[in-house]
Amino acid sequence: MTDVVRYPDPEALGDALAVEIVDGIDAARRDRRRFILGCPGGRSGRSTYLAMARRLTGADVSHLVIAMMDDYVAASPNGGWQHVPDSAHYSCRRFATDEIAAPIDAVVSEGIAAGHIWLPDPADPDAYDDKLADAGGVDLFILASGVSDGHVAFNKPGTPADRRTWIVPLADSTRQDNMATFPDFASLEEVPTHGVSVGLGTISGVSKGARLIIHGQGKREAARRAVEADDLELDWPATVVHRCRDARILVDEAAWPGGS
């Protein structure tokens, strides 16, 4: 069974996870290797990212790699797909730069190296799995669960368990959830219809560790599904955590199933 750990609030959860991540970053620096952190964009990881910046003050993180899990895409002139502009409020590259890397770089002695923010390439999605595997795997994937459908990254219900990085036609339920993640969307019609995303097979196959973080009363059903499952349930993709090595589910009291 996957271990489940409860915390009083998102800040306590984020700080505890940040301690673990910072310890891993320090150990990797001593071993003279990269530390690859798999990151989601959006609300769930924010308390962790802020706590990481606080705890990394004065550190050397030139060996830290931020491996983003997904991004929105738009049709490219050659008929394929391309990342949405970095300036877009919903760009996951912008999120990684502004909300993960910048607060860390502001307080450390040696910042994240150029080229150490990775995203899957919509022109060649499958190559991302090879890149992560060739790097030795992802030291820790931070996973988050969609509210209404349990999507993880952009993987929607019914995604095959062995799916590698792919171009995803986004489910309407996922797009609806993303309106809360990126509140500058004025309507569902503004949310892109496609994204590039690590697959469920990517998450379970290249991760050396995984932490599913769930907090807030609105995610009580997401927590219940994750905690009660004992394997991947394809109708709730975030349960892929149960197929990951060194996996834990981190839940705050507001999201705890059956809580007040």
C-alpha cells in the first residue's frame, strides 16, 4: 500500500515536501550529479515551491533541473503543434520561470543553470521520455490531481497505463478545472483544446520517487479516490501514484475524506 501522510494545512504540507526535496538537491550536489524535479504547473504545487525558495536561501542549485510535466499547445504553421507563447498567462514555461525558478534564483548563491527548465517538445513528444531516461530518471515527481476527473498532468480518464509523452485532446472537465488554475481565462472557449503531456507510463516508468499532493476542501473527492485505491484506476488517472517507486500521498486536513 502507498503511504498516506496528513498535514494540518497546505503550508505545512508544502514545507514538509520542500524539506525532502531540498535534502535531495543537497545530496545530488555532493554526488556531483543533477537533481531532476518533475513539476506540475498550477495551484497544488505553489505552497511547495514557495517553501523550497525559503529553504534554499544561499544554496547552489546550478545542478537542479525543473522538468515540467505538460504545456498547452497551438497549431503550428506546418500543420503540427507548437508551445503557446511564453508570455501567455497560461503558459507552463512562464509558470516554471516565474513561479518556480525566479523565487529560487532570487535567494541562492548559484541559480538554476541555463537550459535546466525542461518541457516536452510538441513537435516530438516521445523524445521527452528518452531525455528523462537518459538523464537517469526523475528524482521526484510532484503529482497533483484534477478536481472533477482526477487528471494528472493533462492525462484524462481512459488514458492507457503505458502511454508515453503525447499530444492530448483535453477533456472538457480538465479544461474546466484549468479555468480555476489560470483565473485570467474569461470563459471555457479561451482554454486551449490540446496540450503536450507526460503520459501515465512516463510517470510510473521514469520516476525514482513520487508525491501526490492534495489539499483544500474542494479536493476531498480527489483525496478519497487516491487514498482508497490500491492500484492505477484508469477512470481517475492520479491513482498512477500507486504504480510509482517510493510513492506517498500527502493530504491536508481540509481534503481528508470524511473530514468536517
